[in-house]
Amino acid sequence: DAKTTQPPSMDCAEGRAANLPCNHSTISGNEYVYWYRQIHSQGPQYIIHGLKNNETNEMASLIITEDRKSSTLILPHATLRDTAVYYCIVRSSNFNKFYFGSGTKLNVKP
Amino acid sequence: GAGVSQSPRYKVAKRGQDVALRCDPISGHVSLFWYQQALGQGPEFLTYFQNEAQLDKSGLPSDRFFAERPEGSVSTLKIQRTQQEDSAVYLCASSPRAAWLAGTTDTQYFGPGTRLTVL
């Protein structure tokens, strides 16, 4: 029961902003959206999360639409080290589970 | 401090063998999660522990899968009579507080995973 849909891959030029979209049209009112990334052969790494307000931290910004059916992760100045698979995740309302999708493979090119 | 560690990093088993995968969470973390990640797919939830209590095992794919955390720290995921479809990376994650208490505040810290290959 996939809860998120993401494009399988995206390219981005080094130094430019990377905008990664995610659809989560069946999200419930009290479910949060999380973003993690996974670099090859490593475990997923937390990036950011939000409920309905836009969020920003030192790594990225998260823009959530007003109807909460989609969101966009923004890496403001992508570097080669940002090449990874980015997962948009809906967290269950009892907080026990993360529902990962298939992720977006972001290729940052020089 | 040390992060989440898992051992072994790689395991090759013959079909029908039993395997045991170990997870050492961050010291003091209450919550522990196991995920299964098939090749090219995102991780899928298997089970959740709050201290030694297994509160959610809804993701375990069959009764061949068993997890325990007897003293509320180290956890072991055991797979009996392994099948080829069990081949995957098994990820462990921990977080500081109980899930219901922490709500969305605590994030999950993942280990590097154990890659299981069943021949």
C-alpha cells in the first residue's frame, strides 16, 4: 500500500537548486511527510519533515501544498555529494511506521 | 558517539538455512525498528520494539521471521528456512523515545544494513 509517488530519477547541475517532487494524495490529516536520502550501501539519512507548514533546516527546504496532497524537497545548492536516492515518506499516525516509496535517484552532475 | 551498527554486513545462506541478524542501536534509545529493502526498492517496515516489548510486527512477511530484543538494547532478527525471496538488505533503526511519546519529534537513525543473499 504505497502512500507516496516519486519520479524514478532526476538530474541536476552542480550548484543549482534541486527540486524533488512527491505525491501523497491519500495522506491522512495527522500523518507527517518525511524526507530521507540513501547514499549507496549506507542506511537512510534524515533530511527534514513537516505536517502542513513549509519547513527549512540547514540541509533543505520542504514545501507542502495547501491540500497536503503533494510536497517538494528543495536542495538549494546541490553538490556532487548530494547524489543519492531521496525518499518521500508518510509516517503513520501512531508513529510506529515509515511508509517508504521507491524514491528518486538524484544525479548531480558537474 | 557511535551510531547504529549491524552485523554481519553481508550474509550468504543456502536455501533452507536459518540466519540471525544483529542490531546494536544507539545506547539508550528506546525505540527500535527493522526494515527489509529489496533491490531497487525502498525499505519496507517489518517490526517495532519499545524497549523489550514488540509492539508492532505487522510487517513480518511470514512466520519464518522472528525478532527479539530481550533486554531492551540489542535486537536480533531471525529468519528460519530461508527462501530466495528473502534476499534483501535488512535495515535496523533506532530513536531516542517511545514512538507514541515522541510523536514526530524523534527521527529514526539507521544502521548500514545487512545484505542477505539466499542461494
